[in-house]
Amino acid sequence: MSEAVSTMRWGGATGVGSMPGGDARETAKTVTGTFDGAEHGMPYLAELPARGPGADMIGRTAGMLVELYARVEPSGWRLGDRPGRDTRRAASWLGEDLDALEEFTQGYEGPLKVQAVGPWTLAAALELRNGEAALSDPGACRDLAGSLAEGLRSHLAEVRKRVPGATLLLQLDEPSLTAVLRGQVKTASQYRTHRAVDRQLVESALRDVMAVHDGPVAIHSCAPDVPFALLRRAGADAVSFDFALLTERDDEVLGEAVEAGTKLFAGVVPGTDGALSDPAGSVMGVRTLWRRLGLNPGSLPDAVTVTPSCGLAGASPGYARAALAHCARAARSLADNPE
């Protein structure tokens, strides 16, 4: 981890990525108003999948690819030879979101998070012409990772141009990573699964994609059994996960990660509508984990960023706003009372 990354003020709370509804300006206003700098959290470039194909997680990232194009088929997103209306729609939605973010970050200086789908979840989701996932073809996986890296380079440059005072954190969403490693991604027929991908190959592709950003990179997965050790070896500066899915089997690798300086983005606030506990109660499990690991409670505010358990696309707009505000309050509770 570089000195710039280790001394960066990450912000005590942030969101995962997606938000409900389709109003880019209202969403940007909510996110930047709730998280307005390192003291009060980290704003982010939100995704609004309810707008339709191209605004979803896979479609948005497919629209960033360089010299690879995707279109919507009944079975999902499929790679093709040339850009079409779905590629243009994805670029249009992203442009709208960037315009809204720029409007509400005038003069902003501090951390800012941008999200994109990582190479392995993308390979599991995008289909080749034969209808099988790109994951089935090692050459296609390499091409996809290379195209994604170039697309992210351009995307990050665009965000820097629009919010020049920001320090960017790149988040790669990899919810399918565990399934890729275990050979659990189903084939087009749904009767078989694709072969497990070698861990060293997975690690190498992640490292290559992360290398396009000279700042901090987080990997997010709200699936069970996040491969913390692999992500740390690949060079992730932070890991974002659903805290409720941790088990004591994760203790040793989590302790090693924290001691090595890896930040934890702990998803402790439910991502769908429901009653919210008091802020201190939301982070009680984090304090308990720290005691169990024998870690210094004073390190908690720097080591942990509080987030919802996953994206908020399935929540009501009112709950999504409340959940983000709750994350900020829970982070303050953790900072004021780490014991």
C-alpha cells in the first residue's frame, strides 16, 4: 500500500453504489448532502438501475468497455461487433449521472468513490455470441479484462476532470467472484456449471485491472465467503462486504488484513426497507469483532467505513435516504466510542 493510500482520509461512512428511482439530480443531492467529506463520509457516483438496461450494474460497465460492445438479449447482455442503442443508452445514463454529480460537488475536496463491475463478475454475466458466458473462454476473459482496464482509465479521467478536488477511490463490484472460484457459475443450459477458474489467474486479472488507478481500490462483494486473502494479495486497499455474512472462520484472515492496513467497508445497515436500530447498535458487531480479534479499539475509526449491507436499488427512496444518514451516524458513534 502506497503512503498516499495509507494516509488518505477515507470517510467514516459511504454507500455501496445503487440507489432507487430514476432522478439523477435528486440522488446526487442526497448522496453528496449526506456524505460531504472525510469527516462526514465519502460521497459516490450512484447508479440508478430502475431506469432500465444500461443503467444497471452490468450494462453501465459494459458501456465503458473499449473496442468491445454489448447489447441486450432476452437472456441478458451479449457481446457483439459494433455499438448499438444499448451501448449508447448506457453512455447517456452515465453522462447524466456525471452531470448531476458535477453539479453538486462544485468546489468539493475530499474522497469520492466510483464503482464498476470487476472483470470476473463481468465475465460471468456477459454472453459470447454462442450464448455462453465469457467465463467459458480464457481468451475472452483476457480480452474483457484488458478492455475494462482501458475503459476504467478513461472513466476515472473524466471523473477527475469534473471533480478536480476529489481523491478518487475505485470500487470494483465482484459479487460473482466466489462462484467463479468454486465453479458454481451455471452454463446457458442451467444444467451444468463452468469450470472453476485458477486462483492465480483470478488474482492476476484483478491486479491488472486495479493497476489502471494510481489511488486506492476497494473490492465489493455482498455474497457469502468473500475471499479476503486473495483480494489482499491482488492488491486491494479495502474490501467491502455484508457484515452479517461473516463467520468466525473469517477471523484470522480479517485480523491479518487489518494489521496489514487493509480497510474494511462493513455493510451493517440493511439494504432493504425495515426498522433501523440505534446507530450504536448497528456497529456493535464491529466492536465485538475487534475485541475477538484482540485489535486496538482506537484503530476502529480509521480501519472501518460503515456502509449498507449491499446496494439500495431495492429500497424505497425514503428508506434509502434514511439508511445513508444512519450509516453516517453509526460511523460517528464508532469514532466517538470505539470501545
